[in-house]
Amino acid sequence: MQGFRIPLLVIGMLGAAAINAAPHDVELNINAGQTGAVINKDIYGQFAEHLGRGIYEGVWVGKDSEIANTNGFRNDVLNALRDIQVPLVRWPGGCFADEYHWREGIGPRNKRPVKVNTHWGGVEETNAFGTHEFFEFVELLGADAYVNGNLGSGSVREMAEWMEYMTSDKNSTLANERRANGRDEPFDIAYFGIGNESWGCGGHMRPQYYVDLYRQYATFLKTPPGKRPKLVGSGGHTDDTEWTDVLSANIDRDMDGISYHFYTLPTSDWQKKGAALGFDESMWLATMERTYRMDEYIRANVAVLDENDPDGELGLYVDEWGTWYDAEPGREPGFLYQQNSLRDAVVTAVNFNIFHEHARRVHMTNIAQMVNVLQAMILTDKEKMVLTPTYHVYGMYKVFQDATAIEFEIQTDNYGEGDKSVPAVTASVAKGKDGKLYLALVNLDPKESASIELNLSGASATQTVGQILTAEKMDAHNSFTQPEVVKPKAFNAKLSNLSLPAKSVVVAELK
Ligand code: AHR
């Protein structure tokens, strides 16, 4: 597998005020002739839940809105998301999925029941955005659909009928109801999740109980030939591997992958997670250390899969990940709205490099979430919209969608100290679908630069041509009044003189 690293631990007296104090020397050896797994484009998937202003205002404003829209979907958000080539959108939750009853979101909008969104802020849920709106949205984006079914408070019949409604090409009453609601052709579903976080908000189940429910529900999900989505088992989170173990050992048919969730909280404390802005270097380092655990947790889950599924048929789907900070003062806490800074951009790139390294099993991920919620691509305030640093990293990395990973070896020292230390630099190398060789580099250190000695075999190149994302301050961010504080700039360097500024992300072609 590509990307093994040999961290040379930094030894010394490192206080919180003076973590590492020297530029990093990094050696990167790339063998372009040795290819690894394909980096599935679905690793770049997004998550859109009925939560806060994630869908209502963030995506859907309705046809009569003064905000420019296409059939009710705001044009500015559509265009921005098209630019980063969103391959996949997961909907309707999250926790919301296990309270969602699909029949309430079809038919004339003014007749749909208004519910209370009990998970997220207790606000009114009008059901204006339902099945047809979701599929129209992904089709407008040119993305695929990941629908998450309701196992927690639904029934086998309800889930089976939703599947028939969406996919049947027969003259059944349900398929004809779909046609009457404006859609002749069956919808295409790429992935279908059977429950969400069944260990928690999805029903507080034990995995041993869930596997039988999964087997029962999956039995009745019938689709026409060629229309079957990949079926997703609801798995574990953070350092847990039991869910992956029990599911992969006991579900022998009709499961394509197991979901896994891991969030980056600077403090690792759900009661006081840390602020999105105005943090010090110790919080930057704590965030990097926490996010880098993704590597260890994926490894642990992959080891379990390799044992139970040696033929490698099951995927590990990281279908919720990203930063989660304290709610902004003055905002509805249940809306999970947070600002997004250069720190989030670095977190994104670190995770992409990890996902690429595990592309053999990690076939799909969904960042939480797409607009206005948690680590969002886009923030809106009524008619205003701003692109976050995270958005820009998605744009820079789109050359990796469906690229083939290339073997490399990196030797880097660490940033940080003791149990709070991470590799100072992480990387990814791949051959793009266009046949070009691409390199991604992240410098996790917010103060020190890194010089890269790059040794390339199996291809010839003398320079990097691409983009860099960095800024002066650790919490540099874009706002509605200053939307371009953090944005990619050109990055062209000779391979013989390659250096990364502190806290930066680079994606470039090797040519
Ligand atoms: O993304 C926010 C919430 O986090 C999701 O609804 C849930 O699945 C997870 O706990």
C-alpha cells in the first residue's frame, strides 16, 4: 500500500507556547510505476440532513423566493457545488433519517404534514423538501443519490414501499403514484442505508440485535434488475470496531458496506468541544491530533474486515466525518451552525490523504455537512452566500476523484509533543483520470515551514504546477463581508526547491 511514513519524533522541551521550533525536513520517495487502489470519487461525497438551515435556506428556498432559484433550488449554491463536482449526496439524515416517514414528503407541498424536528431544534418541518425534491437536487448537481432509510421508528413495510416507489418500472400502484407526482422514470439510487447510528439516536441497539433487523429489512427491499443500490449497514463510530465485527461476521448477503462515523472535536469533550474561531495553538494541535486518529480508527476497522471478509467485498463507508465545535453564541444550538477556518481546510486535506491511503476499503465518505451545518462547504445568510476554506480544498482535490493511487514513502518528523503529536506533513500521490500525475501535500504545523526532498522514479518531472491554500492566521476565514480571505492561489515550484509554508495545503500536477 502506498504512503508508509517513518515519523522521526521531535525530542525537546516543548511547551504549549513553543511547540516545535524548527522548519521540517521531509523526504518523499515516489515510485510512479507502482499503482495502488482506485480512489473512488464517492470519497468526495456530501451529507445534507434536515437540520438547521442545511436544506431549508441552504439548498431549498422554494420557487416563489426572491433568491434566484431553479425550481426552488438556490442558483448560487447549485453553481458552487457543481464547481467542486459533488459526486454523491446523502439524505435525509443522520438522526433525522430514523424519524423520517417518506410519505409525508410527497404530493402537493401545501398538503404535506408539518412535523416537529425533535432532533434538531424542535423546529417545524414542512416536508417541502421530500423525495422528488432530493432527486431533482442531485440531478441538477450531476451527483448520485445516497438515501438513508428509517429503521429506528419505521417498519419493514414502510422501507420496502419507499424503495418500490422510487425504483419500480411496473404499473404498480406505488410506481403510478410516483408518476402522478411528476416522475415517470424510476429514480436511480446509488446507496441505500438501513438505519443510521443504530447504536445511538437510531434506536440504542446492540449490534447483535441490529444484524437480525438488517437481514430482515434487506430481504424485503426489492428492486428491478439493474436498479439495486449498494446497501449500507449502520456501523460504529470513533474507536469502536465491534459493530464492524458483528456486522461483517453475521451479514453474509445483501450488504455492500458498513458505515462508520468519526467527528473531530478539538477537546474530544462533547460538553465543551472548543470554539470554531479565536483558538490558540494548543487547540490547533489538539484538533490535528484528534483528526489524525481517523487513520488509526480506519486501520482498526479494516483489520477486522480483512479477517471477516478476506475477499474484500465490503467497503468501510465513513459517511459522517468532519469538525464539530461549540455552537456560536446567540445561535440556536440545535442548528449546528459553525464558522470554518484555515484549520478546517487543513483537517479536510489530512483526512483526504488518509482516505486515499485506505482506498482499498474506504470507497465512500460524506462530510458533515454540505451547507450551514458543522464543517460546511457553504454558509448562507438569506440571499448571501460565502464559500468556506473547506470548500476550496474540495475544489483543489477534485483531480483525485477516480484517480489511481501511486505508491510513495514519506519520512517526516512530527509536529507536537508526546501523545499530542502528528506527522508534520502528510501526502498523497495519484494518477488522475486524465493520465497526469498529481501530488497533494499538507503541512500541519501552523508556525514552521517544511522543505520537501522529492525523489521520483517511474516518471519524469521537474516541477509542480497547481494551487496552494494558506493564510496568515490559524483561524483565517471567509465571511459575508470578507469572502476571499482564504482562497487558493497558484503554486508553481521546481522539484529541486520544493517547500511548504506553515499551515498549508498544496495540490499540484508533477510535470
Ligand atoms: O451530523 C449531525 C449528526 O451527527 C447526525 O444526525 C448523526 O448521525 C450524528 O450523530
